Amino acid sequence: GAAGFFIVEDPPDFLPDVFMTMPEVLWFISTHNLDALQLMADEAQTTTLRDASTIAAAKGLSTNPILVNGELMPTVDLPSHTWHRMRIVYASIEQSLRLVTDSSSGGTCALQLLAKDGIYLDTIP
């Protein structure tokens, strides 16, 4: 099936200016269980994805890839000392995701939650 973003913009003056003026980053994160997709393709008697898991495994690739905006293992560089408003959609079946920041290059990052499923928290940072 198709999936993507549907963003309803906030009304003017709804949020403090600091949030309204932040640069936005859109991440569509999806997981793809190729074993399950291959089984569904077999049951549906279709050639689409029929050998997806077999081909990935033969090439030494994950049969459960995670894509960000359609890319496998992307690198995202954000400028330091700048807050970003990250709008994230996570699309998956039977899998969870834990976001962490990587400070292996010496940088540090802080995350603050503003909303869940498009509903703002009662108290935002």
C-alpha cells in the first residue's frame, strides 16, 4: 500500500514563535519484513516481491530493512546549536523503533517531544 505524510499546518500564533520558526525535517521511517512480504506474494500468486527475501539473503543484506525517506542506512547531518522540528512518521507491522542519537563524532544532541500522532502534549518544552 501507499503511505506518506499528511500535514495540517498549525493556525497562526498557535505555537510559540520558537517552534514556528524552527527548520523542519521530515522523516518517513518504514520497516519491511521481506520474509513476510515474500510469503504474502507466494500466497497471492504474484511475482511482485516473490523472491525478495531470498535475493536479499543471498546478497548478505538484511531481510528486515529499515528505510528513511526510502533510503537504506542514510546519513543525516544537521547543523549544531540549531533546534529542528522533526516530523516523523513510522510505518511498520509488528515492529517497534527506538530513536537514539549518535555522538560518536563528538557531537551531542537533545530531543524533546512536542506531540504524538499530531496531538500536542499538554505541556511542551
